[in-house]
Amino acid sequence: MSSVNAPLYRLAAPATRLTALALAAALAGCSSLGSMLEGDKVDYRSGGAKTARLEVPPDLTQLARDPRYQVPGSGSVSATVYQQQVAAAPAAAAATPVAPDAVGDVRIERAGNQRWLVTSQTPEQLWPQLKEFWEELGFNLTTDSQDTGVMETDWAENRAKLPMDIIRRTVGRVLDSLYSTGEMDRFRTRVERTAGGTEIFISHRRMEEVYTNQLQDQTRWQPAPADPELEAQILARLMVKLGAAKETKDAEAAVAAAPAAPERARVVSADGQPAVQVDDGFDRAWRRVGLSLDRAGFTVEDRDRAQGLYFVRYVQPSPEDGRREPGLLTRWFGIGGKAEDIAPARYRIAVRGDGEQRTLVSVQNAQGAPETGAVAQRIVQLLAEDLKR
């Protein structure tokens, strides 16, 4: 990528950078201001102040506590009891599960690179927990629709991606709010009721701020590819919360990225109509198509699983600062130069079983008639690009 379109890891403005450097030099000889960022891969939390640790007086030295000299338990301890406790410690550590596929009553289901959670809890039980989960991660919700089972966050910045340069190491979080990664993320959560409980899907969308000229004095926001690995990490955290597990890293290992698989979808012609042929049975293809629609920016207004229909509408989302995102349909169809020129369009996405391990996905207009023109061809290509992974 050229320097014009390079993503931004920067301070907000040149004047701000000079101010930051001056303040960093003034505070270089002082004690550390604020705690350093934790080594986490995901951090959407607002920068709240943490409680400072107790300082040791300058004439004293803090001695490290050696666990070898700590007496286990309380009260009188015999040598025999002590030896039994020491011998039992490794066995207890070995009993901790590694890379679990389930935490409590929540388990992970996979279909290629697609992942979702399955639980015996009802959507009514899960909904307040899902809201609390996103709030704990630092997100505000822009969509909270219990009728459709859709919850969507606002655009937010992953602060864990900020580089730890000399300024941030020197002044801690004092100037942290002046930095920007040049990226914003949004997540959509969708719950579907099943006979045995609930299925939970999470999809990710990303915007990237790039320079628009060689002088690098103007920027614009443009869509960036979704990050399946980030989806896996967020899904792992949700599994931990819903399953009441203690170790987040164990859950992240359970949803580690799957190895590359052969393409499982392709564009075909079915009765003269463009369609996507998916190498999955209806049940699995239905779930995957729902995730693909979420990633493509379609709003699922209704769904009829018995008829195999998604009733969708495409709207142009906008990031936090009010500048509108050039949506996928805008870039694919090339209609108009601005997102405001595109009117919301309604379609039906038909999912039909074609044997036990094959499914066809086609496009219909709002009245249910087959779409065979350029619009249908491009929507089919868009879905096939995501479903083939």
C-alpha cells in the first residue's frame, strides 16, 4: 500500500505531537504517571484510572515473598500433612482442562472457519447477559432489538493496537486519549431460538482511516476486511462469561483459527439465475448465509427458516465521527459517488437444499420474483466470496 493510503498510527495533529513531546521531556525525570497498558489483544475499554499500588518508603526495600516458606493452611501442620499437600499440588494443576470445547452449558460449534455458540439457555435468559458483556468491553449499543434478536455495537477503537512508543512509555495514560489507531470496529450479535436452547452468532465489521493525498493532511474512512481471528477472540470471551469459566485463555485456545480449507462455495447458474452453490447441508448453509449477510452490511428484517428465506434490507452505516462509510453495495455496484445517493433496497435471499450436502443460494426481489440482472449477479458474487472460506 502506498503512503497515501497507509493506515494511521499517529497523534491527532502535528501541534498535539509537539505538545506531547514537550510534556514528555518535562516529566521524563519524574515517577511513572499511570499504569502501562496490559498485554491484551482486545481493549475497547475507556481509559479509566486504576488504583495505584502502595509505594514503599525510600529508606526501605520491598522484599519478594517466597512461596516456598509459606505454611499451607492454618493452625498446626505436621510434616506428613505438609508432604501430602505438596504432592497433591501438581495433580491439581494437571486436572485443569486445556483448550475446552465447552464451558458450563455453552459449547462451540464450527463449520469451516465459521463459529457460533450453542447453549441450553433461552434467549430471554441470555439477552441481559449479552448487553452486560458488550458494556464490560466498553461498547455502546446502537441496536438493541429483542424482536429480531439482533444487538449491534457502535463504532469503537481497539486501544490494544496502539504502539508503545517512548511518549506513551514516559507519560502513561496522560496523553493516551490523543492517540488514534486509524481503525474502528463494530460487532453484531444475533441470537436464534432452537428446540434445545439458543444459538449465538457474532460478526465483525471494520473501518480504516487512510490519507487521501501525498501531503497527508486529509483523511477519509473506508471499509476494511473483517477479522475472523478477532471474531474468535470475542466469541471466546463470551463463552467464558456465559459458561462461568475462570480462564479466558483456555477459551481462546478452543476457538483458535482453523487451518485453511478448500473453497466450499462457488457461483453457478441455476435455471438461468445466478446462484451460490454451497457444499453444506441446509442447516449449516442457513447459518453461514446469515453470518455472510451480517458481514456484508445487510439488515435482516425477518427470516423464515421453513421457507428458507431471509428478508433483508441494505442501509449505509456511518462511523462515530459522522462521516459515512462507503458501503459494500456502493463499491460493488458503482452507483453514485456518495453513500447518501443510495436508497435502501429490499431483497429476499433464498436458501434451498440441493441434496444432503449441497445448498443453492439465490436472490429474489421484494415481491419474491427471481432476480437475474446485474444486481443479483453482484450480490451472489459478494456472498460467494464470503461463503467459500
